[in-house]
Amino acid sequence: MVIQLEGHTDTRGNANLNVKLSEDRVIAVKNYLVSKGANKRRIKTKAFGGTVPLSMEDTEEAHALNRRVELRVLQN
């Protein structure tokens, strides 16, 4: 199986810093999975920053919802 970890932030703040933050998030999740035995060559990563929000509402709940890492199966 090949997976892709996709990192996201909320829409607030500097766009370049948000991409870096989302990149840091996916690397942290990848490192965790590898520490539990996953094959690092089968884990791809992609950072979106705040460009793909789940919610555009300006509430703390919406901002928290947008800060996430999603796992996508690329090849089974």
C-alpha cells in the first residue's frame, strides 16, 4: 500500500508560514508511522497550508477543523 499524508492549516496568518507548518505536520505524522513499523518509502507527503479549508467560518471551531492531516490511499 502507498499512502499520501496531506497537511493543512487554518486560513489565518502568513501563507508561506502556513505551508511550512502543514509540511511539519505531515513529517511528524510520517515519522510516527515509521516509528511504528511503516515503510517510509510507501508514505508520500503533501503540504497545502490554508488553501483547502473544510470550513470558511471565522470561528475557533472552524479554524480547529481546518488544522489537520489527512491520509489518502494512493495504491492498494
